[in-house]
Amino acid sequence: MHLINFKELSDQELNSLVDLGIEVKRNPKKYSKTFEDKSVALVFQKTSTRTRVSFEVASTQLGGHGLFIDWRTTNFTMADITDEVKYLSRNVDCIMARLLYDTDLLKMAKASRIPVINGCDEKYHPSQALADLITIKEKKGTLKGTKLVYIGVHNNVCNSLIEGCTKTGIKITTVTPIFNEAARDEEVLTEANKTGLWKSTLDAKKAVKDADFVYTDTWIDMEFFTDPKFAAEKEKRIRIMMPYQINSELLKSTDPYIMHDMPIHRGYEISVEAIESSKSIIYEQAENRLYSAKAIMLKLMK
Ligand code: CP
């Protein structure tokens, strides 16, 4: 079994995965020898702090070994991805990969005889969404009936959040003046629509009125952030998105928890004041990436 997105998981399976994340956080010792003699390949074609740290530390804390593989220094750069993965899956027990393209993740999954985990591509970020669900459940004691508002660009994080929320009974409203076409997946939106739990609006003020959680993400994907070819698009996005910043003005008559999957661009998608507010749970949310990584590997590698 692989984890490329949440489509293959039933609502029940996703809820159980959230509970497993909370359980491993509470009882780390119980799982500390689960992966003795096992290795996890962590393949990165893009930059990362949290995804790398969480999966590497999770591998160690579960008794195994996380092997960091920088795409740029390996023969992934010149060989067919299928051949490289056919080899890799004979020497390690799981592959976690952060790749530019979902199509390459799917090629990896097809070629691999061991589980493949999506560590964020242009369409989905399931390990992030699982950490988000763990954080929400810790704060509210339940997922069902909770209200979350995502304000930002409709991107990979937004897709996985929509999938994760609608499969676990969370009411999610998205306020996304820009749709990143690379992330478009009509199936995710169609399935979310069927649940009646997903709404989309451009009225951020109204959306946050009764929200339990307000969530934002970078307006520009990591691979484009410092790319000079993307400079004009970056300027355009800042102009369109600035009125949608999470700040004290937006939240003045409401009091939701504030979430952000990090890395943060201070003063753009979120104000410094909001990051440092007593309702900000951003660092707890990031910490929970570790328990998300553990839960995913425990489920797939058992
Ligand atoms: N949120 C997230 O995936 O962080 P990194 O890009 O640092 O891994």
C-alpha cells in the first residue's frame, strides 16, 4: 500500500490514522523497536525542513534508519525513475519522496515493491494534512463538526486539507482568490462536494466569523520562490493576495486557533502579530509532523 493522497483511504481508515498519530505521541516507548533493521529512503527533489526532519527522526525513534537521498547528487538525475526505484526497493523497506511531479510519484509507486509515501508534490501534501488533523483533534477533542477556514492560494496543501477535512467530518471553507493550476484535481473537489462539508467563498471576513481554526500557507510554491522567471507572477500574487492576509484586523471579532504549515513568509500570508498570538498553534502543528510520519510508516510498513 502507498500513500500518494487520501483517495485510497476510507473515512474510517483516515480517522484511525489520526488516532494512531495521537497514540504514538502519547506512548513513544511502545513503538521504539518496531522498525529494528529497517531502512526508509527519504528522496528529496525539492527543499524541505519539516518533512525531512520528521521522517528521519520518526525512522530513528521507531528503531529504524532514515536514509536522506538528495536527488541532485544521485543518479535519479540521469536514469529512468523506474529503474532507480526497482533497485531502491530491494535495499530499503519504505520510500518517502518529495518530488516536483505527481506523475513521477505514481511511476515510483508502480515500480516499487515497498510502500511509497508522498512527501509533497505539486498536487498533494498528505503527511502535512495528517499532522493538521492530529493537531485539530488534540485541540478540540473531536474532528466531526469542527469548522476550519483555509485562506490562501488553492494549492497542494489546500487539496489535501479539503480531502482530510471532508473525510473526517470537519466543515472546511476555502477562500482562494488564486487557483494554482498545477494543483488542480477535479476529483478531489467533486468528492468533497458530495460530502456537503466543503464551501468556497471570497468573503474572508464572513468565513472566519464562526471558525474554530483559520489556516494559511505560502502564496508561492517552494520551487518558484527565488526563481527570477517567476518574479512577475510572484508580484501579481502578492498584489492579489495581500488583502487576504491573516492578521488582527481580519480576526478582530472572532477568536480561532491560527494554523500555518510552514515555512512562513512573515508579513505576507500572515502578520507577525498573528504568528505570535496566544491563539497561534503553528509550532505545535509543525511538531505534529513527527507523529504524522510515524503513524503513516506504522500503517504502511506493518
Ligand atoms: N510544511 C512542510 O512540508 O515543511 P517543509 O517544506 O519544510 O518540509
